[in-house]
Amino acid sequence: TQLKNHPGSVFHFGEYMIMKAKRVNKALDEAVPLQHPLKIHEAMRYSLLAGGKRVRPILCIASCELVGGDEEMALPIASAMEMVHTMSLIHDDLPCMDDDDLRRGKPTNHKVFGEETAVLAGDALLSLAFEHVASRTINVSPDRVVRAIAELGAAVGSEGLVAGQIVDIASEGKEVDLSELEYIHVHKTAKLLEASVVCGAIMGGGNAIDVERVRKYARCIGLLFQVVDDILDITKSSEELGKTAGKDLAADKATYPKLMGLEKAKEFADMLVAQAMEELAYFDGGKAAPLYHLANYIAHRQN
Ligand code: GRG
């Protein structure tokens, strides 16, 4: 995809994603060296370096650059976002949670390393995320680093991801209405995406208005991410009908298409992209191109 920002300048989104993902993968690889005790570091690296789209760290870096910061300022907290995301996936897959066998196309962490190690690998990644930001961030004033750490902590804890997960667990087997579904998604998915964008802007030196603008953008794309996930679930399961024994991937789970119908869910997704774009209109078009394309990418992704 190309976008003309200014006469003569073209933004190559595909190249941008590949370049940023490579940078993030290198930083993650270096953040967790294979050292003693080998088993825990192997388990941490297994899930952290197992692929994944790296949407959160790339959003974080793009937001930092949008407000005039350099990639280096955001790289430690961008890596921390992926560490937290990965640990939440490891714990989400555990037998006491979703009990999944596969993640990112590979056997889940507990299937390979055992349950005890998977719990500890998640704990260690969560702890490392905060240590990494505090000890590795460069060229950013301490007050900004502290603000960003507070933002990340709030997004992860009992008012963030953990809140979403516990409400999700409590809702199992019950009728869930749209407002409960939104609560779960805002907390399980949107909070960390929001923290990624907001922390990037904080580290990059954004002022209060910049930070609030990107927060509004992030809230739209956070919810969008989940609505699209739900739509993909439906399209995937109907594609698979006939190929497999007709396994319904979305069985028993409340989703936007189930609660509002597929067409309305698609309209809701379109509305969220449009709203996200509106927030970006305040910024320089050239600098906002990556976030503009990231919103489009989240809306139109196929996995
Ligand atoms: C965070 C302390 C702490 C504990 C974990 C288990 C749990 C609490 C929360 C569950 C969070 C969860 C699994 C949310 C779903 C997030 C989501 C949308 C995952 C898919 O993200 P993608 O598509 O995946 O970005 P890749 O593999 O590309 O990174």
C-alpha cells in the first residue's frame, strides 16, 4: 500500500512494517539472553520470539515518531509491550484458563515446557517488562519514564488486562450483552493497545494534547481490533465448514457479529476506523502516515 503524503513523497507501509518488526525482534532477542537457568530463559524466548505481528511495539514506535521522538526512545517500552502481550498469551493458554494446545502456529508454552515453567516464564516476562523500561530507556527524562511505567502498570493490572480476563471467565456459559462484551474487549485487548500508543507519545516528548489525541485514536483501534477478530472468526469458521467437520470456531462465545449481526458489526468497524482517522487529522499528514496505515491494517487484516 502506498500513500502520497506530500508531493513527491510516498509511504510504503509494507516496508515500514517489515523494517520495524525486524528492529523489535532484534531488541527482544537481546533482551532475553539464553543464560542460566537455561530452562526458564528457553521458555521465555520460545514464546517471545515465536512470531506474532508485533502490532503493539510498532504502534508504540510510530506514536513516538509522530510527536517528534526517535525510535530509540520508544524501543525499550515497545519491547515491554510485547513482553506483556506474550506473557498474557502464555497464561491465557494454560490448562486453568483456556487450555489451548497451539499458539502462533506452534505448541503452547506449557505443552513444551510444562505448566510450572509456563507460569514462571509468564511471571518473569511481566517482571522483565518493567525492569527493561526502567533500566534501558535512553534520552527520555525520568518523569516521562515514570509516567509511561504507570500507564503500562495500569493497563496490565486489575483495572486492565486482568480485569478483562476475570470478567470474561465469570461470563462463561452466561448470556453476555453488548455492554459486557465491550467491557471485556476494552480491558483484555484495547487497554494494552492504548498503552502502547500513549507510552510511545509520552516517551517521544508529546505534549498533553498530543497524548490525549493519540489516546482517542488508540481507543478506536483497540475496539476495532476485537470487532475485526470476531468478524474473522465468523468468516474463518464458515470457510472451514465443509473442509473440516464444520467446527464452529466461535461456538458458545459472545461476539459482535452474534450480538449485532454481521453487517452491523462491519458498519461498527468502519465507524471506528473513520473515528480513529479523525483523531490523526490534527497531526502532520506525513508524520501520521504510519498510524493511519496501521488503523487500516487492523481493519483489513486477515489473521
Ligand atoms: C496480564 C498479569 C497478566 C495476566 C494475564 C490471561 C490474561 C491475564 C489475560 C488475557 C489477555 C488476552 C489473551 C487477550 C487477548 C489479546 C489478543 C487480541 C491477542 C491476539 O493478539 P495479536 O493478534 O496476536 O496481536 P499476535 O500473535 O500477532 O501477537
